[in-house]
Amino acid sequence: MITFSMVSMCWWRKNIIMMLLSLELLILSLFSMLVINMDMSTNSSLLIMLVIMISGSTMGLALMISMSHSHKSSNSMYINMLTFDKNNNYIYYINYFNKIITYNYNNNIYYNNNNNVLYM
């Protein structure tokens, strides 16, 4: 089950909701492995850990679903644009027409329209 969830996380990496559901399966399979291997005396602490893990993952899943609804797409490209790559001098924006705008530090703006790149 752990291998299946790890493979499905790699397989569904373009779709953020499926990737998070695969991560949820991984967390639950790790928890079930802990329950099987531990003593019966620590069941109360395992239940507290389960509640914290599930509440955190459902809150993260709800945030990702709301982000995918606001961007009208469940692709992980929009989530990756929120991070900044320190090796790359470009910052990516999405305007109202779902076109990706690239801005670098030399004050050059590039508009990416599908495969056409406009330089300004």
C-alpha cells in the first residue's frame, strides 16, 4: 500500500488534488503500519496522532481544492508558480486572461501566449 501511494504520487504529479489524495493514502498506510507494530498500551497516543494527521491533511486538501477552484484548473502549474526559484531570475504572473506573464529583474516583460512569446 505504501508503494502504491508513492507510485501514484509520482504518476499524478500534474494534478494537485490527485497528488494530495495519494499523500493521504501514504499517511494512512504509514499510520496503519505503526498501529500493527506497536503495543496496545500506546493506542491513546496513536489516536491523538491520527486525529492531528487527518485534520492537517484535510485542511491542506481543502485549501488546495479552493485554490484549484479559484484558478479554474487542478493543474499543479499554478501552485508551482507561487514559489520562487532562486536560480531563475524570472517571476511568473497570471493575468485575467489566463496568460502567463514572465518578469525578470532587467525590467523586461515577456507575455507567453501558448507557444508565442512577445517581448516588451
